[in-house]
Amino acid sequence: MTYENLLVEREGFIVKITFNRPKTLNALNSSTLRELESCLTRLRREEKDQTRVVILTGAGGKAFVAGADISEMSSFGVDDAREFAELGHRVLDLIAEAPFPVIAAINGFALGGGCEIMLACDLAYASDRAKLGQPEVNLGVIPGFGGTQRLIRRVGLARAREIVYGCDMIDAEKARDIGLILEVFPHDELESKVTGIAQHLASKAPLAISQAKRVTEKGYDESLWAAHELERQAFGLLFGTEDQTAGMKSFLEKTKAEFKGR
Ligand code: HXC
């Protein structure tokens, strides 16, 4: 897979996607979003069996993604803006609904659309140089890639409003303390720490992780009854997999299971 604005590298079951427009601090233009859409679609279709974890990060050492591309957006009319928001929603939904975990490695600025991408990921870890935030109100707009809704679910209504209204940058430690990200690592260690986490997840039963992701993602906005039903269905389904047989057999025989994703 070769792209103009993304670097895509595979190592075994782990795929690293790097936003690669360092001159603009990896700002997201429509073409980058379309490339990400095509890349994620390929991973979940043609490369489904080989893909267990995806890592997202930014090129250039200064930014994860400094937001949607303000040069491109500045000439938008109402319909263009709506279409751009729809494109972003579609791509971030692909992250949130992917059958594998997506990890954000926040190695610098994660602002606006960059923070929204992070919110759509399953897990987020940051370097101690990271700065996060939703500065859209400074530009006379609001988050438009699902950020308003994902943010209130992540940090609560009042904290989300504080972040969106005030546009302040949040450093990595505060981001961890309010639950925006999970852990902070020294800048130079972020990549190896996140790779280690990805390797750990890639050794687990992929269909079980996929169902755990689906049930927690879909169940979150359902009634408790409907969400419990999703869980019961997924639990039952997994008993039709080779991985369940292998996992339980290995436990009983005191060996380590090699999961096949079948
Ligand atoms: C386009 C951007 C950009 C962006 C940075 N650049 N962010 N270009 N869109 N979002 C460009 C700058 O114009 C500059 O280009 C180069 O990257 C380096 O940035 P500097 O500003 O010179 O760097 P620095 O002084 O270190 O400041 C870093 C920064 C600042 C604090 C991150 O760049 C900044 O505030 N960026 C905008 C952040 C933002 O508002 N994001 C939200 C966008 S709205 P030149 O050519 O001058 O070197 C959004 C909406 C999402 O995301 C939803 C849409 C539907």
C-alpha cells in the first residue's frame, strides 16, 4: 500500500499508519482522510486475517495531527463543510468499528481533528511532549469529526465543555489525569512502549478481542438490556471458533495457546 500522505508499515500482525505531512504538522486534508479510509477498508477486508492491531502516529516528531487542514477549510461553503464533516465521521467510524484495536501513539500536537481521531481509537498513549485540545472555537467553528460526542463520553459533559469552549491546550499529564489518554511515556520511548502493547494484544485471541470491541462500542449507547443481549450473542458466537477450543484446551493442559483467528 503506498499513499501520498500516509506511511503504512507492517510487522507481522501489526500495522503502523503514520500521518505524513510534517510541513503542516500532519494537518488532515480531504485527500489524507480518503487515503485513511481506503487503507482501513483494505485492512478490514483484504488483509483481515493478517491484521490484529493498528497503530496511528504522526511523522516529523512534533505532531500527531494538528487538526483538519485550515488552508483547505478556509474556502468552504456550507455544503463543502458538511461533506467534509461527513467524510471525517465515516473515517473515524471505520476506526471505531474496525474488527481490530487501533492504538493512538500521540507523539506531539493532537489538536482539533487530531484529538478527534485519538478519541475514536481504542487506546491512546502519549509522549511527555504531547499537547492535546479542541481549538475549533478559536476558528469560529466546533469539532466536526465526532469530537463533541466522543469527548463527553470520554471525560464527562462539564470537562468536555471546558475543553471545547476554552480551546486550551492540555499537556500529557493532565490529559492522563482526566482520562483523555491512558499513559504518558518519555518522548523517545513512546514508539517502543506502544509497539510492546501492540505485540501483547496481537498475541491474544483476535476474534474475542474483535467481539469485545464490538460489544463495548455498540453497547455503550444501547439500553442495558440491549447491550447485555449483544454480550450474550457474542459470548455464544465465540464458542463456534477454533480459538475458543484452543484457548480452553491450553488452559487445561497448562500450555500456551497459539491463536489462529478462526
Ligand atoms: C493547516 C497547519 C495546521 C492546520 C499547523 N499548520 N496546523 N496548516 N492546518 N491545522 C501549519 C502552519 O500553518 C505552518 O505552516 C506549519 O504547519 C507549522 O506550524 P506553526 O504554526 O508554524 O508551528 P508552531 O508555531 O509550533 O505552532 C504549532 C500549533 C499551530 C500550535 C499546532 O500550528 C496551530 O495552532 N495549528 C492549528 C491548530 C488548530 O487550530 N487545529 C484545529 C483545526 S480545526 P507554514 O507554511 O506557516 O510553515 C479542526 C476541525 C476538525 O481540526 C473538524 C472538521 C470537520
